[in-house]
Amino acid sequence: MEKKPTYEQAQLHLQLFEMRRETRLRQARDWFSKNYFADTFDEAMKIAAPGTEAGTNVMMVFGYWDQACAFLNYGLLHEDLFFETTGEFFGVWELVKSHVAQGRERFSNKNFLAHLEKAAQRYETWIESRSPGQIAAMRKMMKEMRSQPAKAA
């Protein structure tokens, strides 16, 4: 039987949830999910150049999810509880994984979004063992969402 979350893990989980509800972070997350569609690092930099509002949104999303995933990876959060109650971090990873290696090279930072990547890899294995096909369905939905702005233009 899997160990239940500790009280401390549950408290930290709730604190992270409260942070997600903060107005500015909520706006950044909303912007990110609707606008961050890049296949290369150069495309990403055009979408969200440093010093712009879009750049701030991206760094807020990256910072929040990489930190939350660091807590998970260090065992401060209960893995099943985290994975059962959020998949957003995985969606963020799906949007950046094609070009994160280029970002790591450009920034000379091999740890750039490394916590997010590690948690996303574990999540993919975790969810597929419990709900086979969910990752494929999510990727299909994300691909369809990505094509919607092009239809509207």
C-alpha cells in the first residue's frame, strides 16, 4: 500500500495551490497556455523576448513550475497527490521540450527547467500505468488547441 501524504506535504501542496491562484501568476499561466507555441528556441524568444510582458509571463510560468517540480523531486511533495491533482506542469513541459536543450545551450545552464523535465518524465510513466492512452489524448488536444489561433487569423 502506498504511503499517504504527510501533513507537511499536504500543507506545502496547499501553499503551492494558493500561489497558483495569485492574480498575476494566473494571468501569466493563462497567457502562456494560449500564446506559447514555439518549436525552436529562436521562435520562443520572438514570442516572449526578455524585458517584454510576454517574457515576464513565460519566466513566471517557468519559475513557478520548475520550483514546484523541484519540491516534488526532492521528496517534499507526495508524488501521487501531486500527480493526481495537477497535470498543468506536464502541459508546460510539452510546450517547451522541443527547444529546451537549445535554451540550456544558449544560457550555458544545463539545469534550465531540469526539475520540470524530470517530473514530466516520471508523470508520463505514472499516468500511463493508471490511465493508458491519456498522454496521447492530451497531446492530440494540445495540437488541436495550437491550430485554433491560426484558424481565427
